[in-house]
Amino acid sequence: MKALFISDLHLTPECPAVARAFCHYLSSRATEADALYILGDFFEYWVGDDAMDDFQIDIARQLRQYTDTGRPIYLMPGNRDFGIGKSFLHQTGITWLQDPTLVEINQRRILLLHGDSLCTRDQQYQRYRRFIRNPLVLGLLRLAPLTYRKNLGARIRHNSRVAKESKSLEIMDVTPSAVIDVMEKFQVDTLIHGHTHRPDIHDVALKKSTGKRYVLGDWGDQGWEIELNNKAITLGAFPIQQP
Ligand code: MN
């Protein structure tokens, strides 16, 4: 079985090249796979299933075309699109993944995360994350008036931009001990995540073995993917044509 993993496309009408690249990916590369996993920050922002704009509706249609062929798409929320709800999933035929999720593919146990939960040195963010991702808070947010949600969405994007500029690179990256903790907890030697926009493959010193942490990159001038087949797991990039 061949599975593909992507994350951090940050789809927005402001970057039509990335949206086009994704649609092309769906109809070419992804048709060679048995499953597609999207590990968060697929959309740059998500105000609510009831407030989808033409751009998001078009992406939803493309996703539906893909799942209609019988191949599954799995979507894990990121810190930008955690508000995606049941209606979007129903429209697109996508299956929701909890963060984290343990999967077994080709006899390999693999832990999937978006990655923000591993950035434990950013305590301010972790406090905010615990609050905003609380099911009760999320439920109330879904009921809040659209204008309120739009303002909140703009604030989240602003805060995340400011944080990137003002916080050190170390704080914004994963904490090595948090990686080890979660891998020991789930008893895996393979971890795949995105979020940090630092595509790479890292060795992780676990108690009984050396694990691997695969980090997906964000889509911009190029797209990133991880392919898992019967033989190996590989991280790859491909150019995205700018308009
Ligand atoms: Mn993220």
C-alpha cells in the first residue's frame, strides 16, 4: 500500500499558485496512492463550515472528486483550520483524524501529529491551544456570530505572524524531550508531522531503539510530501509554478 502525507498548504485565495498545485497534485500524484493524509493547516484560516467562500467551495469540490474515486483522504486539524466541522467532512467525503493519531500501514506503526503540540517551549501558545481546542470552547465558537468568528480568525492570523517575528527560532521548533515522550507513550519509532515548516528527517534516541521523525514542509515556491510504500518512507519536494 502506498500512502502520501502532506501538510501546511495554507490554502488561501491570495496564493492561487498553491491552490492550483494542490488540484494538480490531486489529479496526478495522488491518484497513484491508496490514501492521502493531510496533517493540518490545509487552509490558511477557517471561519466556519457555514461561511465557506467560493475559493473554499471550489477546493471542497476537488476533494470530493478525489474521494468519489474510492480513495480515502484523512484530515487532521492544524492551528489554522481546527474549526473545520462535520458539514465540510460530509461535503468532501473526508475522514477526520484526531491529533495525535496512531496508524498502522504496511506493518509499520506510525504516529501522526500536526506538530504544534510538540512546541512546548512556547508556553504562551500552549495555554492558548489548550483553551481554544477545548471541545466546549470550540462548540461555543461554532455558535458565535459570523462577524465575531471572522474577527477572531483575523486575530489568530495576526498573532501567529507576530509570534513568528518576535519569538526565537528555538522556541518555535519542537522540544526534543516532547518528541521522545510522545514516541515512548505511543510505542512508535516513526513520527510524521508538519507545522514548523522545517522539512527534514531527524534521528530520535529512544529507550530501546533509534526512531525517526519526519517533518513535512509548507507549500510555497515548492510543495512537500512524504511517501510511504512497501519499501521505504521518503521525503520529497517538487516545484510549484508561480503565475
Ligand atoms: Mn501549524
